[in-house]
Amino acid sequence: MSILIDQISKKYGDHTVVDQVSLDVDDGELVVLLGSSGSGKSTILRLVAGLILPDEGRIMLSGVDITHLPPQRRGLGFVFQNYSIFPNMTIAENIEFGMKIRKVPLRERKARSEHLLELVGLPGMGSRYSSQLSGGQQQRVALARALAYEPPVLLLDEPLGAVDTKTRIQLRQSLKSILKDIGVTTMMVTHDQQEAFELADRVAIMNNGQIEQCGLPGDVYYNPATQFTADFVGDINFFEGRVTASTTEECEIELFGHWPVRRRGSHPFQPGRNVLYGVRPEQIRVSLLEPETYENGIKGVIEKSMFFGDVTRYSIRLDGGSVLDVRVLNYLFIEGMVMPYELNEEVWLIWSQGSGIILADETAPQPNGLSTAS
């Protein structure tokens, strides 16, 4: 089933938690609401579930208005962060609970429970109690229970937030496979960017009760529509710049008043426009050699080096005074493909002209005749 959220708003007193949000989720699609604490993402999930009612707007399920239906009449599956497993019931009884309430015959309940335990990777564990399971296993039980009565829509509120990092990685690898196998339409909430990108068909970035951007994970990461989105979904180096040339094929930007960089592709910014230019650390390579004519390059001095296991992170002070972060894969040093760089060593920072992000600098004054949108 598909979901349509149409201009919903929710206030608590004078505080607007969800502000005129619209979102559509296609049949069988997994959409992740990604945002920090207090951004409104969990409130949207509760509005869809019917646990709270919106002040404005409507919620449609495959064309049917469910805005004012109570939760039990919506028939949606819901998994919370804290599992909510009944400790006095066996795992099988937990999974069968919703089916029992709906008066599903015993034989059908048992068969469905066994099938779901197989599906979530807990075969033969139906007779155990929650106290005998790890956190990751309990979360799998919570998922199986939510799927037991075959809900048309599954709502997941930080479902992996209460388990350790290693278990969380293992669970998210199996979660997407399970959801795709059964084809259930899913909305999920998380604050974890890696989790969102790995699981989602589309990601909706939440900020101050609104959706900043919604799209494919790769598009959101490499083509963010706002500075907030660019900052939130990963590390990025931002610089103030000025457009010096713009054609249908490329845009040229001047950084620090004298460093030209180019970005291939057409852009809406006119020459003279003040912009923000961003490039992600993993898109930059460090070199002692000057860049080729088809590459962007800026000279700087290594100020700090930090080891992070698979990568070394360098902080490099540029001629313009700004500090740029770069990551170098450590296997390049181990294999002798690159020599480690020394502190205070002068290097070139080089990246493709197909990389980089150009955004409007709303805070900078614009030359006469140019609006903030052009």
C-alpha cells in the first residue's frame, strides 16, 4: 500500500513540531526519515500510526483518508527502539499475540510464528523468554511480532538504536533483505546517516519540523539542496566564493579572491554571484605534484594528522587561511603507493572538476542587479 502525507502540522503549545510536511511513499518502498533529535521525525511516524492526531493536513493510505482513524483500525505494524517484548510470554507467544487478538486460528498462528522466526534468523527459539535473548535477538522478535498479522505498512522508530554497534551493522544488513522479501511498505526513523543510506530507497532529511530534501541516498549525498543537508549527511569542506563565469557546460568560481575552481555542468548562478562551494574529504587527494589542467587544485600546509584505522585524516591550512579536511586510505601507505605526509609539509589538494557542490550563499550581500536566487 502507498502512503500520502499531505501538508500535516503538529503543535505542542506554541512549539511547532511538524510544519506543513508532505511526503509520498510508494507501495513496497522503504523511506527513511533522517534527522537529529527534535527534528520532528518520530512525531511524523506517530501521526501516521494514529498515536497522535495532526492539527492540520491529512494522511492517506492507498487513497483512503485515515487521518482520524484510531490506531487499531489502521492495522499498521509498529516497532519501537525499546523492543516492548512481553517478559512473561515466550518468544512464540509474543509473535502470536497480535494474531490471537484478531482471533486467527491456533494452527495458523503457530505456522506463521515458526515462519517468521525463520525469516528473522531465530529458528527454533520460540520457547525461550526475552531474558534469554540478546538485545539484537529481542529486536528481531519485535520485528517478527510487527509482521505477524501481515500489516500493509510497517513503521520503524529507531529500531536499531538500542543495540551495540556491531549488532546494529549485522541487523541492518538483514533488515533490508527481510523487508524486500515480504514487500511491505515501510517508513523508518533514524538519526544514523550510515543506517539511512544503507537501508533506504529514498531518504527524507528532517530539520526543524520540515523536510529539507527527499531523494535517492546518492543524490542527497552528492547533490544536497541546502547547506544543512550537505553538513548533516556527511563531512564537507565549505568555502565562500564568487562566480566568475557560467555556461551550459561549466561554472567557474573564485575562492579566497584568487584561487579558481571549476564545476562541470550547468548551474543557475550568474557571474558575480556570491556562493558557497563545498567538496567532501573523500573526493580530495593529497599530492606533492601540481594538478593537471583538467583538475581543481589548491595549495596548503599540513597542520594536523589523525589516525582512524582505515584512513588517516589530515587538516590542511590553505593559503587563504581556511582549514580543509582530507582523508587518505591507509592501505595506500602500507602498499607503498603513497608516502606518509609530514606535519608542516606543503602539498597540493586535488579533486575532479566533476566533484564539488555549489549552493547559494544566502548570508552574503549580492552585487547590484543580482538576486539571492540567481
